[in-house]
Amino acid sequence: MPEIEPKDPSLKSLNGLHLWHAPMSSCSQRVRITLAESDKSFSSHVIHLEKDEHASPEYQKIHPKGLVPALVDDGKLFIESIDIIRHIAGHDSPLSNVRSQKLLDMADEAQLDLKLLTFEFLFRGGPAPSPEEVEDFQKNHKNEWLQQFRVDFAKGFDPERINDAIARTDAGFQYLDATLSDGRAFLEGDEFTLSDIAWMPNVHRFKLMDWPFERTPDLQKWFENISKRESYQEALLKWQPEPAITSFGAYTLKRRGEGTDIRSFPHFKS
């Protein structure tokens, strides 16, 4: 959905680029990276997901699904991250030299599994929301899928559901590794493109979970190279709250010690 009609009419009067985003949202990260690579400035509107600001009536008038990111460009509203990065890059930028839609589609489809595994292997280590916070979210957020996801998370995800998400994620990473196995520097060849940007935050996120990237050495080498880019430092790393990263590291070590970390699931034992 490249562009939608805003429910908040005031958005139509905004000039320039306005981005509603969250510091740790992988979809927000890919948009900020694209903006940095395109050398475009923007007005920042931070949505604190941990405070459930995406469940507010005001934000759901901007993004009807209550998700991040959302971009307004001279009054035009875009809400899907792949559409947003395509719009930012434009048709004439080298970033748009994407030979096939497949890599972008795969990155988009991977987000549901990334979300589930993030909640299981990173966010589960944080404090549980209060009953009042749970009630407010269920009452105020209009995205039924997200409401049910929160219920499932509170109950505990079924181990088979987790393992299936791990298997699909591994298949995606194996595909990227095979793509890179011919020695190319970037996913589309010799040029850095939106395909690289779409996958950068995902690999970064799974590194926080201690994903076994030794299984995909060419992908690991690609990420070591790509993470040296200024856009990765400025648009991703500098937005990360250090206490959260420290907490994630401690929780990952705890799960590893318990034998319940991401590497312990049946997919990696087969």
C-alpha cells in the first residue's frame, strides 16, 4: 500500500518529511538508514512502544494499524516500511537498483517471525506489564492481530510455533548466504541498495539473540562489512537505548545457561 488517505486531516498540511518511528523497531531502523543514505533530513516523532504510545487514538489516526513507522512527505502518508524506503530513495537513486522484488518481499515477510522471536528471546526478560496496562492496551489498540499476539505472549508461545519461526528465519538467512556465495559485496551485486537496507536491521536483531551466524559465513561477512557504514552507526546504533542492550545481553546469557536459548530449539538439533 504505497500511499493512504490520512484519517487525521492535519497531516495534509505538513511540509517536508515527518517520520513517526520507534528506536528499536526494525522497520523504523530500515527507514532511518534509507534517510541517512539518501542524505535527507526529517522531523522526528518518536513513538515509545514500551509505553504503548502506538495504542493511542491520536497515533492510530496516523497509522490505522497502530504500527511503526509512518511517513508523511508534503502531506502524503505512507505506512509500510518497504513502500516507505522505495519512496524515499526515488527512481533515480542507486539505492533503487533492485533487480528483483524477491529480496524485499522476503524481508517484509520475515517481520512476523522477527517479532515473535524478539518477544520470546529478548523482551521476555523484561518486566511484565501491569494488569492495568494490559487492560488499557486491549481496550485502546484496534489491531486485533496485535491484541491476540499480546495475549499469546503473556500465556507463553507454543514451542512448536517458536521452532517454526526459527526454521523460516534460518531458511531466509540460508537464501541470503547462497546469494552472497559468489563473492559479491552486496545482496544485489556490486552496489549497495534497498535490499541491503531491508535486511540490515534483521541481522542486527538476531545477533542480539546470539543467532548461529557461523552457519552462514558469507552472510556473516556481508554484515561485518555493511555494519561499518555511517548510516548503520547513525541511524541504528545511536538510537538504541544502552540499558535495553545490556538487559538483552544478560537475558540471552541466562537463557543459554538454562538451555532454553534460540540455539537450543529442535530446528538446530536436526
